[in-house]
Amino acid sequence: MGGASLLRHFSNTLVRAWKDYISPRVLPLLSTIEVVGLALAALSLWGFAQIADEVLDQETQAFDTAILQGIAQFHSPLFDNIAIAVTFFGEPNLLVLVGAIVGSVLLWKRRRSEAVVFAIAAGGATALNFWLKTVFGRARPELWERIVDANFNSFPSGHAMISLVVWGAIAYGLALDFPPWRKFISSVATILIGAIGFSRLYLGVHWPTDIIAGYTAGLVWLIACILTLEGAQRYLGEKRSSVISK
């Protein structure tokens, strides 16, 4: 309870500080996109703190259980196979491989700042998720016999959090490189990330609040990394070069 209360107090302090002190001085220097990003990050941090507080007080148990039991009514061999296939796209080993490939391509294209920030985004999300799981120590659901292995703590969902950061960062880069495809790229990324989270519920390895918290924490980290990249590129005077350019 102490950890959640501390997070809640910290998020409220950030919001007040932004409103009373930082905003009047920083807003004129920021673009609309950066302002929206910072506001969304602050809101996500506050949301995570609220969820964490209620989870530790066990106030979400009835809500979590009811949703999982409702999903269980749709279990079938076909849906089992689909869920296993979808959840694979959020597996840490796959995301590490994807991260290595993306980082190598960025380095090859001499987009060093993007490669560094992408590595920080993926590695930092993984480390942060492990730390949060250790701090909160929430047990996984045991409502039915699971068909996939899941051994470590449950809160927040690593699949939800890390997949949002990794696939979200990739989608962000691709959307900037291919503006005409921006809506399509964003839609595909959103559907994939959402499907990964739902697959964890279907498979019974996470509570719904684990997934929501994973998304909120991942969004905070992703926005922080994107704003860091944008600031670094502006400071260094770097120009983006398309992945298809020579």
C-alpha cells in the first residue's frame, strides 16, 4: 500500500507542479504534439497510481474476477490456438529479437540517436516492468487450468507494457517515415497491442487491471522516450532519413 500511495502522491505533485510552475514557462517552447504528449503521460501516470492503490487494497478483485469468468465462457480449441498465436507477439524473447533487428537497421542507416533511444525504450520498459512486478508481488489468477506457462508476478502485465513500448515505438518511426500510411500503421499497431493484452486475459494469466496498468505504465515510458528523442534531434540538429533512402 505504501508503494501505491507514494506513486499516487508523486503523480498528483507532478500535475500540480506542471499547472502552477512548469506550464507557463515551458509551453511557449513546445509544439502542440509535445504538450499533448506530456499531458497524456501525466494522465497515464496518475491512472497507474490509482489502479495500483486499488489493487493493493484488493478493491478490484470482484471486477477482475467477473471479467475473466465472462471471457471464460467463450473458450474453445480454436480460440485457444488464436490466443496462443497472438500472445506470442508480446513474448519477451520475440521483442528482444525485434528490438535487435530494428536497432541494427537504425545503426546501419546512421540514425544513431534513434537506435540509442529505441534501445533505452525497450530495455528500460523490460527493467521497469520487472521492478514493478517485484514491488507489487501480485499473484496470477488461478480461475482455471492454464494452457500456457506464466510463473512470475502478475502486476503490471509485461506483455501489455513492453509490447506497447516496442511495437508503439516501431509504429511511431514508421509513421514518420511513411506519412501516407500513418493511419494504417497506427491502426495495425493499436489492434496488435490491444489483441496481445486481451490474449493474456483469455489465457487466464493476468487480471484485467494488470493489463490496464501495463498499458498506462508503458504509455508513460513510451512518451518519455519519444519526447527525449525529439528533443535530442532538435538539439543536435539531426535530420531524419527515410529507411528506404540511400
